[in-house]
Amino acid sequence: MALYRDPRDKRVFVPKKGGGVALNFGHPIAWAILISMTIMPLAIVAVVTIATLT
């Protein structure tokens, strides 16, 4: 699955042909959305799980 990356496109959410939207990773806000919605929660869950098991 290729990432949509077009820095000239000013939209953060770009409609896909089959329906739905994709993030435009040429836009810095898309990276902030990715980090705040997936990477940080995953790290929090991992830290809490490790702390609970020790």
C-alpha cells in the first residue's frame, strides 16, 4: 500500500477512489495526526503493560 505524498496538494485528507479518505503525508499535519493517534497510544500501552507485568 503506497502512501499518498504530494507536497503541492494543500489538503490533509484526500478522498480515495474506492471511498474513504487517505492522509497526505506531504503535509506536516498528517505526520502529527499519525504520531498522536497511533504511535503515542501504542507506546503508552506498551509502557503500562510492562510496568504492570514487573
